[in-house]
Amino acid sequence: FPVTIEGENLTTLPDGRVLLYEGSNDRTLLITAGPSDISYIDASPNTLPITMGHPVQGWLPDGRLVVVSTQTLIGTINGNNISWVVSTSCPSDRNTGGGGILPDGRIFVTGGPANNAAASSAHIGTVTGNTISWTEVSRLPTSTAAGFYVRTGIVLPDGRYFQSGGGSASGSEIWTATVINNSVDWKLENYDPYGRYLATAVPLSNNRVFVFSSSVSFMA
């Protein structure tokens, strides 16, 4: 691999390529997977305007990419070129948080890097141009550990938010949230048998989820 990977995030582009932005070396790559090989090229520019470790991200209805971490970026991708704009920061640091784009196009984010009240808080962002209006909504009704380092947070195909585990063994709950307007209905679904420190998750068909952390994975 052409760069040491730490603090990374991946997203699939509409043309099937994968965009990787990597936190420790501040590098942005475009990845193309062929039948028998994988090619890597630098995006232009090949660095983000600000460091974005372990962000929450998603595609806005207008085709732009929003990235939320300690600060917030909105990117417009054209071929190998990416035009980044620094947007309105979320009131709580979402580095290592979870979230995604709701069916109505708004951004839902929760979790964060600190084992404190901010990690269980949640915000919804409404994007207008390059500006985001953030509204605090109902927080995760549990210990802060459940939101600490909760990178498994994603929006499911049915519009619900899903997250599993957190930064410690006490953060082993599996939660979903149904968002209607600015009302968030949190539901404790089950318990994750493992702590999910910096894990990752992807939605599968029929609202199933694949969660991977180190050498342990499961489907929910």
C-alpha cells in the first residue's frame, strides 16, 4: 500500500472508485479495483485542507460529500479533482463518532472521542449551500461509554440509525434510532459480545449490518 494507514476513512464514489482520506499522513487517494489488481492515484489536491481523523461522512442529495469530524468539510468531486470547502463545525467533536445522511438529506451524528457527555449527545445538520445549521436532539439514553469511539454508527436502508459497542467493555449495547423531524426515538436492541474500539460497519440487504473489529466480526 502506498501510504501508512491510520485515522483513515473510505467512501465509494458514484463511478465505483473508492476515495480514501488518511489522517496520520494527511493523504487523499483514489482507488480503482480491477479484475486482478488495485491501482492507487493521488487525488488533486492530495491533502485535505484540515486534518480529519475518523470522520462521519455521507453523500448529500446534490452529489457532494460531507465529512464531519473535529471540523466539517464539503467536497465536490470531478474526475480526479476534489474541491473542498470548510463548512460549519458540529457543536460537539465527532472524531470517531457515527452517523450518516438521513432519507430527507439531513446529517445525523452522534458519538465522539471523549468518554464524557459529548459522546452520548446527538445533532442533526441541515445543509444550505456551504453552510450547515446544527440542532441538538435527544441524546443516547445510556452510559457515555456506549457513544465513545462508536465508529460502527451508520444509517440503514430503512432510514434508522444503527450503532454497536463503543470504546470500552461497558459500551457493548446495540442501539437503533428512528428520526422524525427533530425527534429521535432511541431503542436498545441487544448487546454486542465485544467492545468495538474503532470498529467499522456496512449495511447489507434486508437491514442487516456487518460489523468488523480487529479479528472479530458479526452480522446483526
